[in-house]
Amino acid sequence: MPGAVSASLSARARADTILGVQRPTGTAQARLAQAEAWLRYALPALLAVFLLGLTALSALQLRGPYEASIAAAQREVEAFARLAASLLPPIEAGMRLDRALPLHLLPAGSRVLVTDAAGTIRAAHPALPNGSTTLGAILADGEPLTILGGSAGTMTIGLHGGGQAIAAAMHRPAGDLQVAVIQPLAPIDAAWWRAFWSHAVLLCAVTLMTGGIAAAYIIQTRRARGADEVCELVKQRLDTALGRGRCGLWDWDIARGTIFWSDSMFAMLGYTPEKDLLSFGDVNALLHDEDGDLYELARQLAASHATLDHEFRIRDASGAWVWLRTRAEIVEDAIDGSRHLVGIAMDVTEQRRLAETSATADMRLRDAVEAVSEAFVLWDAGNRLVLCNSKFRDLHALTNEDAVPGRRYDEIMGQGGLPSVRRGIPGPERGPARTFELELTDGRWLQVSERRTKDGGYVSVGTDITSLKRHQEQLVASERELIETVKDLKRSRRTLELQTQQLADLAERHLDQKAQAEIANRAKSEFLANMSHELRTPLNAIMGFAELMESEVYGTLGSPRYGDYCRDIQQSGTYLLSVIDDILHMSRIEAKRVKLVRREIALDAALSAAVMMVSKEAASKSVTIRIDVPAHLRVFADERALQHILLNVVQNAVKFTPEGGRVGLRGRACGGFVHLFVADTGIGIPKSAIAKLGRPFEQVETNMTRSYKGSGLGLAIARSTAELHGGSLRIRSEEGQGTIVLVRLPQPRAEATAEAAPGPIRLERSRATHPEAGPIRETTAPLRMTMASLPPGLVASTSRPALEMAHRM
């Protein structure tokens, strides 16, 4: 439903005014609105073109009649000249032309002249002024009519006194006389000027009227534009004010059932305005069912002219309910008499939420005040009760009806009973607050704290401090005991000072004994080193003679048992020599006489060499060894020292792994170091014994229960050597599940590799330690042990706790 209503509203349009008055709409109105801006500039231009066209038309109308009058005058003058020439009789003295010629046909204002071949005027009508006897005296100088005469035809000439005229000269058939007709242009020009001024006055009147219309149009257009700008500015400001105030404008046409919303109303609810007016049903569908119905509200408003002040919920575009408070009144339209409900709708969701929050906070405050263990009461500035808890009512023996908020202090306290007070102890007063203590007759103590509030009232809290008072009495007694104890402590202090002196003497003796122990330790290391050298010589001889006897170089020994005895002697000597070598190596490490020559070493090759040295022992026990080390993994270490570490760790794993077991070697790079994990499925180590491992001459088994040979120095040498390289060795194991040893060695760095130089290795191990290494290397040289080439049972058979410990390390 919310989605359908939202989609319905989003498909609607909106009116172009904030006042809710619907303007004419349609295609023609839209086109007129688009052409309005063009017409503002086009109409004055059209008026100007109209005036220019009217002026041109008037000029044409004036020019045509003038030229027609000239042409008609020319035709009349020429026709009369021809007629007069054909009718002219011989001229006699005193002859009058009006009797000889039909002068009534002569155009008004014209003059007829009769001249002879010499150009002398023989007769004229009307009479010429004195002194004008020739044609040249009448015409202007240089006129062709005086020269050409009758052959000149009709032409426009200039007169001697100024002005122009139309003249035509014709010869009498006899050829002795010619008749010249002259018609001045002044009457024609006067008639044309009269027509010109009438047209000019008419054109000026039209121009003034058109200019006034254009000016009125421009002024009206500017005023309309200014009014539109003012209306737009008012609309923007009103929209901004409504939007900032979270308000919306309503205009409900009750009779038509249409409702107008302002842009701020749509923005407040999150809808898109798309239509002029909303229908009654659209808005009613958005209202909450519990907040009334617009149909019922419409019926009530139609029956009366009442105002509206109503709060209701309406659904916004997101589907959430928004509380609106609408204030409106009925307004009658003066044009059509319809009634509109006009007003604003304010978003009061926050106020409703704050009111609910305040009510909740007030309820929580009352619960909190009721839950406190003290007697609490709050009075306002007029000494009327605001709030109190049950402890206060119990203290003053008041009922719930007595302690009603709003009642005065004297009314409430007059109905209650104050407890009897035995004595009071005033306390400090700090400005508007004071505190005092009261001892009641029943033995209880009360501490009353009063403080003025900012509005002039005060709050009072009464705390039962009976236990505190009793505790204070106990403290006084304890203080007396403490004083006695302090005296005892002073006596003990003197005793402690004597004991401190004795401890200082003991510390000095301890330092002396420690120095003697260090000297003895160094002497022990030197003794062990010397003893190992002394023992090697006879052991080498014993082993050599045993080998010589076993090979029977100088003859047979007799019984075959002698060969077994020789082999036992050789194996025991080899074992004893390895133990002595470990003791010598450990003594060198403790004496810090081991120097490392580090270089970059491939870890997989070093592991392969160490595995080959224990492969015979692993094969005898059917122990499978797996190696999972990337080929590119390198360590920065001393080669011999690295072999000592790897051989001791791998040898221990094989030694403590039962028949058919598995040993896994896995190497990974981590943070500039290489982590080598050696995991076996051996007997495991008890947790209580793990801390012993790595210490010199420490073994898990006792001498009475030992089942494995060894000096107990292998892991100690491996750990000490790894720490000399800046690494470490850690052990995780579970008894009966297996053991995981983590060897941490540094990776090669560019600067460290450049500084490392080849040189002799001071850390040595006797070849006699593993006399069988030679033949094993020869027989197992082509062996390549990888994790991929071996069965995948090692990881599966290793216990899950041991593997998890390996990942954690």
C-alpha cells in the first residue's frame, strides 16, 4: 500500500503558483507563454515597420498624382498649342487673340504668345508687362525653346522672373508665325503641397497614436514582468520560509474535492510535485486510520464555518508516518462563491517525539526518585509540592492522598507527623545549599541536605546515616588502637633497620659467591674442553685398532664373536666421541667463543643434506620424512652452524618417532624471517617437561627410565645456535600425539649479503660424529624428498592440536 500510494503521487504534477489559484493551462496557453518573451520585442518592431510602410505608401500616393498632373498639363499645353497653330489667322495690328482662338480651352493660369520668325512677340494673352517684346525676355537665359522654337516640343522651362513652367511651341501651317503656350507649375505645386500637408498631418496622427500604443504596451509589459518577478520572489521567499519552518500550505476546495499543496508540503513529505491539484481520495489514502477521515471532516466543515486545528499522521514517500498539525479556516471565494479551507500544516513529529521522550524521562525520573534509599522531596518557588517519594511519606507519616503534587507545604506538613528529634548538629552552608544532621529519639541519625533550585524552589534529601555514625564511633576506637599500633611499628622499624644491614652484608657475600661461581663455570668449561681433547686421542686409537682388528689385516681372530666385539667397540667409541664433541661445542657456546660466517643458503638444499645424514636411521625404523620447502626460500646463516641446527632437530624427531611414523619438514617466509616447522608423530613430551628442553644436559627421561641414548645437548646446541643468528627455537608437543619444533632464522637482506664475506667457520664438528655419513651420501645422492612425492598421510595422521600449534607459531 505505501509503495502504491507513493508511486501514485509521484506520477502527479503541480500548480505554478504558491497561492493555490489555478491558472489557465493547455497547449495554446503554453505556446502563448513561450511566445510572450518574443512578442515583447517583436511587437514594437512590427509597429515601427508599420509606420515606415505607411510613410512609404504616403510618399508613393503623393508622388503619383503630382507626376500625373504634370503629364496632364503637358498634354493640355501641347494640344492647345497645336489647336492654336492650326486656327491662328494672320496677325494684324490691334488684333485680339480671344477673338481668333478658343481661349476658353486654355488651362487656367496659362499664357499664349504668338511670335514671328525673329522671335518677336506679335500677340499675347493675357497681356505682357511693359518691356517684354521677345520670347527670350520671358524665358530664362539659355532655354532651348528660344532657340529651337517649334521643333523643341513640350518641355519644362525656367521663367525669367523665377519659377518653372510647361511650354510648347507650334508653327502655323504657313510657317511665318509660331504659337507658344506657357503654363506655370506654381498652381500644380500648390495643389501638391496641400495634398502633402494633409497626408503629413494624417501620418503624424497615426504615428502618435501608434507610438502611444507601443509605449503603453512596453510599460504594461515591464509592469507585468515586474509583477511576475515580485510574484516569483514572494513565492521563493514563502517557499523558503515554509521549507525552513517544516510547514506546508493547504488549499482545500471543499465543493470540488480538490486539494492544493505547496512545494514545501511535497518536500516535507518527500513526494515529487507533478500535478496542479490533488484529488480528495489521494490525500485521504495517505492518512492514518486511527487519526480520523477527511470525508467526515468535510461533512463537518460543510455544515459550519468552523476553523480547523487538528493533528494527524500522514505517510511520507519512504513509508514512515509523519505527524502534522493543521491550522486552517473557511474562506469564501468572491468570484464563484465556493468555500476553501485554507491554512498551513506543520511537521510536529519532533515535538511529538520530544513530548513522548519527556514523558518517558519524567516517568523514569519518578521511578528513579522512588528507587533511591533517601527521603526525597521537591518544592517549587511557591512552596507547593512537585515530587516526593515513598521514603519521604513514610518519614512524615503521609498517605498518597496527602502528598498530592500542587499542594502547599503547610497543608501537607499539617497532616503529617514529624519524628521526635533528640538533638541537631548544624553543618556547613555553601551559598544556596545547607546540610545538617538530626538524631531522632529512636536512635536513628538523619543527614538532611537542602538546595535552592534555579526557579526559586528547593530540593531536600534526607539520608539515614545511622550505620555511618556507628561506623564513626568504631573508627574512633580504631584510631586509639592505631596509635598503639604506630608505637609498635616504631619499635619494629628499629628492628627492620638492623635486619636491613644484615641483608646488605648478605648481598655482598652473594656477589662474591656469584663471582666465584662464574670463575668456577669458566674453569669448568676450560676443563671440559681440555678433557674432550684428552679423551679424543685414546678414543681415536681404540676405534682405529678396533677397525683394524675387525678387518683382520694381520690374521684371523679366531672366534666370530671377536668381530662383533670389535664392531661394538667401534660403535661405542663413535657414540662417546659424539658426546665429547657435543660437550666441547656447548662449552664453546657458553664461553662465547663461537664466530659465525654468514652467507645466503638455500634452505631446501640444507634440509636435504640433513635428511640424508639421518636417512639410514629413518629407514631402519620405516619412518617417512616429507619436505615441503619452496625452492626460492633462503636463509642468512653460517653453513656449518645451520647444519648443526637442522641435524640436531631432524635427528631428535627421527629418534623419538616409533616405527612406521612420519616426520614433516615445512618452511615458510614470514616478516623477514624463515619459519621451519619440524613435526613428528612420536611419543610427545609432557607439558611439565617442555620447559627443561633446550637447557644443557637436561633430558625428559631419568637415568633409571632412559630408553634413548644421548647427551641431552642437541636441542640446547640448536637453540643457542639459532639465537646466535638472531632467531629462536620453540617447542609445542602433546604426549602421545607428537611434537612440533619451530626454528626461526633470518632471511638474507641486500646490505647484509653484501657485507658478508667468505671465511673459515670456527664452529666445527668432528667427522667421527657420524662416520656413516659418507656411505649414506653416496647411496642416497639421487634422493629428492618432497611433500608432493610422498603419501598424504603425514598431515592427516598428525594430531589436530599439534597442527593448530604449528599454525599459531
